[in-house]
Amino acid sequence: MKRALKRVLLSLLLLVVLVAAGAGIWVYHRCRASLPQLDGKLRVAGLSAPVEVRRDARGVPHLRAQSLEDLFFAQGYVTAQDRLWQMDLVRRLAEGDLSEIFGERTLRIDIENRTLGFRQAAERALAEMDPDSARMLSAYARGVNAFIATHDKQLPIEFALLGYHPRPWGAVDSFGVALNMAKVLSTTWPIDLMREHIRAKIPADLYADLFPDHSAYDHPVAELPPAPAPGKSKPGNESSLDLIPLDPVLESLSEPEEYSWAGLGSNNWVVSGAHTETGKPLLANDPHLGHSIPSVWYMIHLKAPGLDVSGVSLPGLPLVIIGHNARIAWGMTNTGPDVQDLYVESFNFRDPSKYLHNAGWVPAEVREEPIRVSKESDYHLLVKVTRHGPVISHDGDRDLALRWTALEPHALTFPFLKIDQAGNWQEFTNALRGFSGPMQNFVYADVDGNIGYYAAGWVPMRKQGDGTVPVQGSTDDFDWMGYIPFEDLPHAYNPASGIVATANGRVVPDAYPYLITRRWEAPYRTARIFQLLESGSRFTVADMLRVQMDIYAMEDVWLAKRLVGAGANHPASTPDAQYALNVLKSWDGEAHADSAATLVCEVTRPALLARLLRPKLAEDLSGYHWAMSSIFLEKVFDNSLTRWLPPGDADFDATLIKSLEDGVARIPGLVHSRSHEAWKWGDTIPLTFHHPLSGGIPIFGRYLNVGPFPQRGMLTTVKATTPAAGPSMRMIVDFSNLENSVQNLTLGESGQILSAYYKDQFEAWYNGQSFPMLFGDAAVEQGTVHKLVLEPAEK
């Protein structure tokens, strides 16, 4: 009997092994079959003339076409070769169709984007678009569809695993890609709710302390415009509104921390020839975004009569978003304007389809959104839209409508053809007039040695209020009255210093006559960049890379000095805290992966904030996040604001040491060890790039994911680091010789698992190295590894 049972078990085990092996072989062959053709010739319906696609050692496509229409067609085709599933996933995200393939676990995301009305906004934008831009988007879409049509049995493995086929790409889908990025860069309404919640609980002076909008670290970039005409705009005071209990609202909405990584921001700077070894400008940019597989950006070089540009594109959109042509270069960071306002709408309880406006009841737009859910019944979503925008929360008598620049008429513009073609500052800034946002800090350099800066994008001017908390929507009192005029937006051209740098901090001086936002990002990255650039050095491309990788932690250095000083007056009472103080005394201020001091500071700061805030708010503080919290701490301790001294603490030194003790008590749990040797900062913020399917199919994670790896740097170092986000690409443009310019992605050009370009750039990205941006014909030809010619199909 035992032998028979043993034979059965062995047979079952063998069957499992064979099934697993068969599945593995099937996956391998499907992945191999889906790899794109990179050499030879391909006949493609839709082209009017051949297009040459040369790929360099990193798989970057260099396209040469005889017309712009063929060029954009080929860009769509080639991008689909490498990124089709990513494009389809982002399209589904925008349109609220994820649940059709992923089931109920993505339903909340679909509900949110359906409520926002991304599909409707994209369709409206397409109808508003000028004919030339519409033809460009149409050509790109036809290129994507040409690839889909000819590779029906060779699509990326993700389609087969999820059991669906991509529908044809449309020009409207490209607007969905843009809306997704706009949401990432400009979602601030959860912070409005947090601020309102806090304001209801503490006095005005404490509230003002908590939310500073400037600091001694600031480096304003902008030249001052003339003062606006009377009544046009001035920085508003915080909105006045009777407060309604918010706890149910906060629980029903997306948590603020979902968007906290978006605040990670970006770096860019440009230095004139006065600061370089060659006497020509250097421009650097490293946008910080959420980590993903494949990379957010797609590197590409586009060349046709009237256009020759190299840089990064967004899969799903034509052209180059950040890069250089033969005459100019530009980089972008998020300015962070407040372009989202919440309005408390009053709906008629007898007729819920109507809401109050100026003492009268007016009908809301009401639409039903059926959402398909895999393996479940359809979910039917009812969306209400007021004159301000979609109602994103229903809570008894309180309905919150969102007004957002991205959903306004004519908001989705795409001026990147003019940007890519610009040859000087005037042409560049003229092109930026068509950029609606989200507002970006554009830095600029050109072959003639000029440098510049422009913060372009729509920023609303409000009749009252400052956009930081919800306001009444039943009257016109808090409505918008247009946008800051383009001429008055922050800008500078050839500043006397020869240096322009932005890192999402405050870019305008106190006297700037318009309100952009009251919630700038923390100023430490900006301050450190200026500290390095103003050192008097003559910089090279290699120096710029080193600046991008700088990990000096100004934010933590302040805290470390405070803690060491406090320890001299109030000795720590625990061995761990005593050890921590000794570590801080000898720290060089750099957030290395093995840094114990950085770990000490990073666990102490939240403990210190909690010790100050809990007596005032008397609740769990885990949902409270704001970028200037460390500036608040500096203000309190540097100015001895005793109104914040916690009950029972003799002085602020005692507060600091008790917070240190509370913070370091968490470290053994974080590092899974009682040994001080395990106190390594980088191990507590491990970096892993997760493939979207690795969560649903865990066994694939071992093969699809990249990581985990320990990290150096932190949120406010120039090399900004969190487990989920960081530099999405790095670029440095050298105007002494464009062939010296470098650029690299996080992982690689391809989303195809077995491609040589799936993660070939990761090691260089991780270590702060980069690769040449081949640009001239001779350099491209010499660097060619693959050459494919797309030829018109015979009619």
C-alpha cells in the first residue's frame, strides 16, 4: 500500500514538474516570438516613403524619414515594437478600463478616473486641436496600429497571460497619456483636505507655523514682472469657510500618501560658459517620477526635413518631450502650482440632480459610467458634474467638486513640435505660449551661449482665497478669473550669475505679484545644487553627473547638529540613543547606503513631529504629509517657539532627546536585528522595480522585477531617493560638442522581457554613469548596431 501511494505521489510530482516546465517553455517561446525585428527590411502599409531606423548599443532608435508624417508614423510603429503593452496599460489607466483585465482590485482606480472624466476631456481636446497637430497624432496612431495589425500572433507576453487583445490606438488615446502625467504632476486636492482638517483643530498662529511657504534656503529664479492692474490678482488669504467635520470625507477619498511620491519632484539646471571648462553652456535634467517596468520614458532621435531632435518621449505621444536639437536644449521640472480647487456644492435633497448657484437651483450634468470588471458583474458609476467640475466626494450635506486646469476647455495642448523645432530663445518662448501645463520649470541653453528659464503653464487667478482648503461653490465669490498672463510668468534670460537651477522649490521672490502656490516643495535640493554650482569650479559633463548623484543631506545635517547639542544638556537614557548620538557626532552629512547617522535622523524626524503635533491634534498622525515639515521644525527650534513645547518637557533639548529615543527604538524592527552593525540606511529603503504582473503572478516577479538593492540618498538630497520613486532618466547636454552629451534611463528601452534592452541600462543608472546621445549623422552611423528600413507596402 505504501509503495502504491509513493508511486502515486511521485507521478503527481512528475506531472507538476512537467506542467511547470511546459508552461515555462511556452512563456519562453512566446516571449522570443514577440521580440521585434531590428534588422533588414519591413513592408508597412501607411508609409509614403522608406524610413530608416538605426539602433545604437542601447537600442535607442534613430529615425530618418523624408516627411514629418512618415516620421511620426514610424515613431508610433517603433515605440509599439518596444512598449505596446505599457502603452495599452496607460491608456486603460486613463480611461478607467483596468478592471476589465485585472478585476475588482483595480476598480477604485477606474472609479476615480471615470469620475474625473479623462475620456471626455480627451475627446474634447481632439475636437479642439488644430489640423496640423491632429494629423501628427493621427500619423502616430496609424503607426501603432500598423504594428498591431502585422503582429497579431507576436504580441508581448502580457496580452496572452491576461487573455486579451489590444484595440486599435486612436489619437484620443494620446491625450489619455498626457492626462495621466498631468494627474501625477498636479494632484494636490488631498492635501487641501488635510490642511482643512488641521485648521479646524488648532489656533491660527499654530496653523501658520505648520505651513510655511518660504525659507532661508530659497533661491528665486524669476525676474519680477510689472505689478498687475488693480483687482486683477494678488496673493490671496486663506479661504474663509465654515468647517464641516471631515473624518468621513477623508476616509472615503484617496489618502494623501498615494500622491506623496509625486512630490519627489525633479532637478534641472543650466550654467553658462563662464562656469564650464569649454566656455560653452552645460544643461542637466533628471526628472523624478515613480519607478516602473518598463521605464517611464523612451529615448528616441527623430530626423526629417524641418526636424532633427533627440531626447526622451512618453510612450503613446509623438515627438520629444525633453532633449535637444542642433541649436537648443531644454529640461523640465515640476513647478508645483496650485491648479486644483475643491468646492463645497449644495445639492437639492428633493431633486439631487440640481445644485445651488447664486440662490437658484441649476441642473448638474449627470452621466452613467458602466465599468466592466473581469469575472464580476459590471459596476455602474453615476457621475455628477457641476459648473466647477466633477463631484469627487459625496458625504451627507457635503459634496466636493474639483476644478482642475487639466479639465478646462482648451487645456490639453501639445506644442512640442514647435519646441522641438525652435532655434533660439524667442522661438522657444513663443512655443511655450502654447503649453498649458501642468506648469513646468523649463531651463534652456543654445549654441550661441545663451541660457534661460521659463515657468510655463496655466495658473489660475482667484477672486478670493488661495486654493489651500475647500471653499463654498454656491456663489461666484471663489471662482477663477483667468490665468496669470504668459508675459508675467516667472522667467529669466542670461542672468548675471550665469546659473539657473530648479528643484521644485520656490522660484519667485516675495515681491512677485501673483500667487502660484502656498505649498512649494522642500528647498534643500535647490539649496545644495546652488551650493555646488556656485563653488567657483569650471564644470564638465562628468562634474554634472556627480552633482546629479550628490547625497549630502542638508535636511538631516540640521537635525543631527540639534540632536548632538541637545545631548550635551540632556544625556540619552537608552543605550541605542547613546550610540546614535555618538554616530551623529562623527557624521560627514552624506546619506550613504551604510550610513547609520542617516537612519537615525530619518526615524527621529517623524517621532519629533509626532511629539510636537499630538498634543495639539490628539490623534493618529500617519495621514499627515507635507513637504515643508522640516522647515516647520527649523522654525520652531531655531526661534524657540515655546507655544509648541510638549507638555512635560522641560525644554526643547528634552523634546529632541525623547524624540531620538522614540525614533531609534524603531530601528531593530526596521533592520531585523538588535546589532548596531545592522543600522544601515540603504537597507531600509530597498529599491525594486516591479513589473505590473508580478503582484498577480508572484512567481514571475523573480524573473520580471529588478531588485531589491540598497539605496543611497534620500528624499531631499540632489539624488532624490525613495523605495518607489527617483530619477526617471538623466540627461546632460554639452554645447561645446553635442556628441559629448549623455543620457540614460532607469532600466532600458524595451518592455519585452527577453530583449537585450530590457534592463541593460540599470547598472549604469544605479551607479551614476551614462551613455552618449548620438546625434550627428557620422556618430549615428558609426554607433549603429541594428539597421531596419520600413518600406511602403505595395499597393
